[in-house]
Amino acid sequence: MNFTTLYAELVVVGTGAMIFILLFFYSFFGDRSWLSIFDLKDSSLLGNALVLVPALSVIYLLGIVIANLSHLLLLCWENSLQTKGLKLRGKEYRKVRGALYTDLKAKDLVADFEFRRSKVRICRGWFLNSCFIIIALAVCVFNHKLSSPVALFWILGTGLLMFGTVVSWWTATTTELAWLSEYAEKLADATSAKEEGTSASICF
């Protein structure tokens, strides 16, 4: 995975974390005037850069934090899916993945695999983001910063997003494992054919 793709992935995940933090801040202080620093309409080009560069840096850092937390949160479930997905062929996930990365003829396959992993990480991160956003909205209602109907609308919408990310994460993970299992099977067949060819050469 190149740096640009990784950066974009972490920005996507970190944006959700930033939304949670802004909502949580608003739930306690209720003052939106400080958000005027993000108003780019009347700002100079230099002013925009001075705001956007630190903001993107914070979002990138939040993306790293959320990506790691969501990985730990769903690690057991993901390990279970990996074990079941590769159990029949007697291959461990890390071994098959390692074989893929060290296969000199599988550069295109590595790119495909990284794309699949990127979808898994984004869905995983936004699942956690959605949980945090729902909590922040609930705190807004508790502190009377948002009316109940408005907050309920956003809580339901975020809840649907959270459900969608779980389904998408599960689908992306199982699809990835099915793809990786096919690669493991082809790898095993190629290894067997190579061993048979070597044995035939020795006998000859």
C-alpha cells in the first residue's frame, strides 16, 4: 500500500473521530463561535493553510488511534473468522498472507489484497466512530444542547450507519478470506506440482 492510500484511509477514519470530539465539546460548552476559525470563505490562502495543515494532522493522528482501537475491539471476532475461513486447508492466516507478500509473481494480487484490507479497516474504524458519535449525541440531549427530535434523528441515522459498517466489515472480511483461501489452494497445488517435478527429475 502506498503512502497516499494509507493517508487517505486514516483521514477518512479520523474525520469520524473529529466529528465525535466536536459534538462532545459542544455538548458541554455549547459555544459554536470558536468554529469560525474553520470558515474558509473570508480567509486568505495563507490563513487556510495555517488552519488546514494542523487540522489534517490532528485528523490523521485520530485516524491512527481509532484504527488501532477498532482493531483491538474486533480482534477476537476477526481471528475467529480467519480460523474458520482457513481451517479446512490447514493454513494459518499470517502464513498465507506472508506467502502472498513474498511471492514475486503476485504483485497484482498484493494490490488487490491491500484494497480489501483497506475496506475492512475503514468499516472497522467507522463502527467505533459511530458508537462514539451516538454517545456524544446522547450527552448533547442530556445537557439540553440539542432538542430530542433532532438528536433522535441523528442517533437513528448514526445507528443505521453503525449497523451498515458492521455488515460491510463482516462481508469484506469473509470475502477477503475466501479470496485468500483460493490463493492458498493454488499455492499448495503449485508447491505440490513443483515437488513432484523435482522427484521425477531425481528418479530420472
